Amino acid sequence: MMSESGFVRDRKIVRCLRILVLVSCAVLFTLPLAGVGISAGTSGGATAASAVAGGTLLGLDVRDYADNMAAKVPLAERQQIRHYKVVVFWNEVESRDGVFNWDYYDRQISQILADGAESILLLLGWGVPGWAQDPAYGENAAMAPPRDLSKWYRFCGEAAEKYGDLVDFYEVWNEPGWDRDSAAQQIHGVVHFGGQVETEYLPLLQLA
């Protein structure tokens, strides 16, 4: 049974995480409107706000952008999208310990930039490589904290070194609240974070 002090501590962690998410959302949706990433020749925030009112300031969560979107959608239509979210799968980048291959993501991000992106958000965290997985998490190990957190720190550092001049925002894991004992798991069998969000997500966030 959890002690009262432990319960209070975990509630504080959850509250801090909620505040962090709210602040992150506020930054994500406010900064572009304040002129961050607005193309040269526009009137900054006023133009961006007008674009929102007109429904033309659009974002897209993309996968295989260069191989699908760019190949199938005319450029004029693709350029209606201004902001992009790119999911970076750790196991695709570092399939072997210490060996990084960014070729796929180089191609995607280069095409997104060529099409006139105003901002890019990288989602880091899904797909923990087999060599880094902690077997204690069983079938959820690919979505749980790795056995050695320094490996996670190194991966995030490599991503920042690689794309820091091009990427505007980072997201650490996707919907970690859908953890191994969440309602989503109990009702639908869906897990996005193989650990406990209340106690195991914050260290990943801090390191990233």
C-alpha cells in the first residue's frame, strides 16, 4: 500500500506534468502567431493571426512525407501546410548500439523544408531498440524506459545535434498518460507508454 507521503509526491509529479503539457501547448500554438517562422515579407503576428482566422495556417502529422505526400500531392496544395510533426522512431535510427543512421529522416525533413515549412516538431521516444529494452517490462518493453537511461540521453542528444538548427519544437513520447495500467489499456488494450506515467515519465522528460 502506498504511503501517504508517496501518494502526495506522486500527485505533485502528475500536477507538474499537467502544467508542463499546458505550457508546452501554449508555447506551440502561440509562438507561430507571434511571428516565429513567418515568411519574409509578411507583417508578422498580424498576418499569422489573419491566416488562422481564414483557416490557412495548417499543421500536419506526417510519416513518409518525401515518399508519399510529396509524390502524390501537388506542390501548391502541399504548401498550404505550414507546420509539421515528424515522429522519430529510436529503433530505426539506432538499430545497433552507438550506430546512428539518419538517412530516412534527412530525406523527410529536407523535403518538408523544400516545400516551405514554417516550423517542425520532432516527436522522440517510440520504438525503443531491442538492444536497449528492459525485459522487466515484458511485452511493453519497446514502449517503456530503456534499461540504461544514458542511452536515451545519448539518442536525444544526437537528435538535437543533428536537427537543432532546423527543428523548432520537440515532443517527448506520445501520450504517455496511456500507460500500462491506464483506462485505454484496460478497456481497449492500447498502450503508448509501457511504464508508469506518474513515476517513470518525468526522468525521461528531464533527460531529453
